[in-house]
Amino acid sequence: MNGQPSSRLLWFISGSIGLITLPHAWHVPPLLIGFFGLAWLWRLLAISRPDWLPNRLALFGLTLAGIGLVYSQHRGIFGRDAGTALFVVALGLKLLEIQGKRDVYIIVYLAFIVAATQFLYEESILMALYIVLVCAVLLATLITQNSVSPQTVPALKTAATLILQSLPIAMVLFVLFPRLEAPRWSWLDADNQAKSGLSDTLEPGSITELSLSPELVFRVKFDGDLPPPAQRYWRGPVYSLFDGSAWKAAPALFRAANPDQPVFSGKTYAYTLMMEPQKQNWVFALELPSTFSAGLRRNELYQLTTNKDPGDRAEYRISSTPVYNTGDINPAESRENLQLPGKPSEQIGNLIAQLRGGETSPEVLIANLMQYFHRENFRYTLNPEPMPEHPVDTFLFERRAGFCSHYATAFVYLLRAAEIPARVVGGYQGGRFNTLGGFLEIRQADAHAWAEVWLDGKGWVRFDPTAAIAPERIEQSVNVDLQIASGAVNFSPIQLDAKTLTWLQRSRQLWQNVDYQWQRWVINYDTANQQALLQSLGIDDFVKLGYWLVLSVSGLGGLLAWRLLRPNRRRRDPVLLAYRQFCDKLRQAGVDFGPGDGPQTLAQRAKSARPDLADAIERIATVFIRLRYEPCTAAEDLQVLKALVRGLRV
């Protein structure tokens, strides 16, 4: 355990440690990654100059400095980020004190922990494959450590074989072993990673910022037909309070529960919705959700919320019916959705009077307002000019150019000024259909805002003023790539089917489908999904589960043992075959030897018994030992051994 590791082993282990730590460069602060990098380079330089390594006192000082840096960067040493950084720093420090085999074992086991911490940040299939690769390199390091004649390629092959042999048992344990949900300790939960998305405050430019983000929000797989594009509204927060510049979601104490439940009619769509990690506990269901899985709640504003951690990926079963009637409005709800920060301007009053045209029906005013947006040269743009003061008046009478939030907020403001209850709804609209996987992808670029108006006998009714300006925004999906590249509004002209997709589009959709299946069946395989699978297999108690586990693991273990231990005549070692022929000839010559005698002992006995064959016996033993035990042999040595054995006359 105290033997000095070879230079080959030190190069090997330094390379594997570098591969393991590389992905953490995006998570660990630059100062700490720099500390690790200096230690790593120091170790590389000291491979050829061991006297450059720090002594015990210097190592103690470096350890204190590393802990101090971790504490200064994270204000502590607990939590995901601080704990990961501490392991990375410890890995760098341990590299500087490798003195024997024991240190090699310790640093390899520490490296396995650092490799596993990568899954705290990213759970993609590419990262999983990368971690398997670096684990194979770590196993190869242990194999090299324990080899008589270490070689890199054979060590990597052996490590890969070990991993492949372990995969069947690992898969059985993954599927059958009870899932243990880890408790969430607040003092260990230091995930401060920013997540983009909608918030509980809506300002004129907030959704515009999301329009250039390709970040995935959720994916939806319908049981049957997809709803038409004009019905693909994914409901999020409802903004009812306006302070003159921004719209905010009303706090719970301002919301009175509506005793009337929505009355649904028409076609219902059932689907599975997989939410990506979010900063809010909102679930964006197709408007309007009628039934939903446990763990979800529909609040008084008909928005779904979850009791799960929004920072985790989660899957839900939901049914939605786009045709509905929410019923009457109560006085508190009416006051909330007529609220304005002050008296509307004279221009606003004149515009409302013009749009009413002497009619009192809200439907007439709404229809005229939609026509007004359509005919008065309003423009739909991602780059509207700032409107810090009086944003509604400035937008309606001066700029007349804006994004969906500008139109929705101006629309609601005008209706409230006309004494018609209205509110702004945020969420997402549309989505890109993955033809190969059969699911919709909704990204931040699909963020949208629309209006809801309360009408007598109909309840809350959706109106989207954006449709009056840019109807293609509703009927077609956002082309995220072109929109990001150009900074201007772009839509996909048609929804391509599988036959008309280019090879690049097919490859991209194929990869997105693989990622979706990975997230759904591997990453999202939680306790609920496991119980559903086990019940479908007839496993409904722990006794049956135990039988399945024992039988599966023992069966796979027995099969693997048979595969490894069974004799395989087709793959016998030709060196051993030639040596056995040599032993058979010596027995015929009357040489007495036991099964435990090595080649040198056997050669000495044979030369004593048959001095006339001493030279031939010595040459055969020498070539066999070279072929069997030395790391480097000539290609013709095997042929020489076979010729010598054939030429031995007893």
C-alpha cells in the first residue's frame, strides 16, 4: 500500500481527474476552478520532478486556503454548490499528496463522488454517457494500479467490460428497488441558480425578453388528436392589479372564492404534460383544465399549481376542455377587475365613446376595439420603444408598435375604463410539434399574453388582441431559431410532416424525442411511476417485490457467472496449448512433476532427468516465460515456441 506509483499511473490518474472535473467548470466559481487547475498543473509538473511537491506544512496551508476560498465564495460549506466546490478543491489537494497505493485508492473514490455530483446540475442523456465514460477511466485507473504489466488500452477494455456486465443488474435494481424520495433540508438547499420565465409581475417589455429564449418550458403528449392552433393557449398567472406601469397578480387575500364551477362543453383533450424545472409552482395547462392528477390544484383564477418542488422536473396527467362557461361574477371579483390607478385621460374617454358608437353592449365595444387595432396601422414588433410614462396612452396614440403584452394590457385598460370587468392572462401560446415523437414542445419564445373579459351569461371569455394585428402568431408556431437569429418576429409557415422534413430537421427531432423519452422514463421515474409499473406487473406488496428482486438479481448473476466461467475451447490461449503439448512430451520422456510446478521448476527437473534435451528444454521455457509474463514480446515468439515444441524429440 505504500509503494510509490509509477509515472504511467500518475499520468493516467491525472488525466482521469481532469476529465471528471471539466464539466464543473460551468458550475463552480472561477476562483475555485482556478485553485483546482493550479493544483492539477502542479501535480503534472511534479510527475517528472517529485521534489517539487509541497511538504506537509505547505499542504496544510493550501488546505486552509482552499476551505477559506469555498467559504468566501458560497458563505458556507453546506448546500449543493458549496459542497460540490469543496469536493473539487479536495480533489485538487489530494493530487498533491499521492505517495502510495493507498492515496491512489482514496483519490479514485473521491473522484467517483465528484463525478456523481454532476447529476445535481444536469441530467441529460449526454451527461449520463459522459459520466459513464469517466467512470470507465476511473475503473481503468484501479486496474492499472493492480496490474503486473499495466497497459492503457487493455485496462480501458477491461473497465468497459466490467461496466457492460454490471448494466443488466443495475437496470433491474433501478426498475424494482423501492424509490426513496430524499428529504429536502432547507439548510442544505442552496440552489440559487436563476431560471427564466414568467413572473407574477407583467411589464410591457417582460414577455419581449422571453421571445428570444429557446429554453424549454414543458412538453405535451396528447392521447389523441391535437387541438387546433387557435386553441393552444397554455394558461399561467392572471394579472389583475395595475399601478400605472406594471400589472401584478392579485394576492390571495384579494381573491374571493367563486362558488360556481365552470360548465364544460364540447371536445375534451387528455394529455401528459412534463414540466421542466421552474422558479414558480405553476403548471401551464391547456385552457381550461377540467380534470387533473393528484398534487395539482386549480385556484380561483383557473390556474393550475403544484405542491411539488418547482425546481424538479415533473409529469402530470391533465384533461382540458376549450369550451366552457365560468358562471357569474361576485362583487369582490368585479371590483378587482375594474380597478384602475387613476382616472383615464381625456383621449382614452374619447376613444371609448368613439368605439361604443352609442351602443351599450360589451360585445359591440370589443368587436370595434379589435377592428380599431386592425385598421389603425398598429404593428407587431419585438423591439418596441420604451414607454416609461403613461404606457397605455403612449402606446395607443403615439407609438402604435408593441408586443403581445402591449396589446393585451391596453385592451384590458380600455375595457376597464368602459366599466367592463377584464384582466390580463399570461402563459404560452402554440408550440412546435415533434413529428417523430408525437409531442408538442413549448419554449420561452412561445410566451404570450391575452385578455379575459367577463360577459353576462358567458362568464370569463378569452380575447386575444394580438390576433387582430398578427393572426399568424396564433395560427402558426414561433420559429425560435429564426427569431433569435434575426431579432424579429418569425413564424413557421407550415407544420411539416415526417416525409417533408430535411435530414437536419429529422436528426434534430430524433434527438429531441430521445431526450424526451430519457427524461420521461429515466429521470422522471419516481415513486408514483414505479408503483404504477409494478401494479401493472401484478406486484402489489413488498413480499412479491422481494421475490422479484431476488429472482432477477440471482438469475442475472447466475447467467453472468456461467458466461464468464464456462470453458470456451474456441478461445483457448495458443501459448498455453503449446506449453501443454510440451508438458505431455516430458511425461512421455519420464519426467516427474506436479500440477503446481512453475515453468522454471519444471525446466530444472526436466533437464536433470534428460540432460540430452537440456538446451531445447531451456529454450522452450525461456520463450514461454517471455510470452506469458513479459509486457512486450515479438510477433514471431509464438511461432518460435510452437516450432520448438514440435521439434522436441523424446
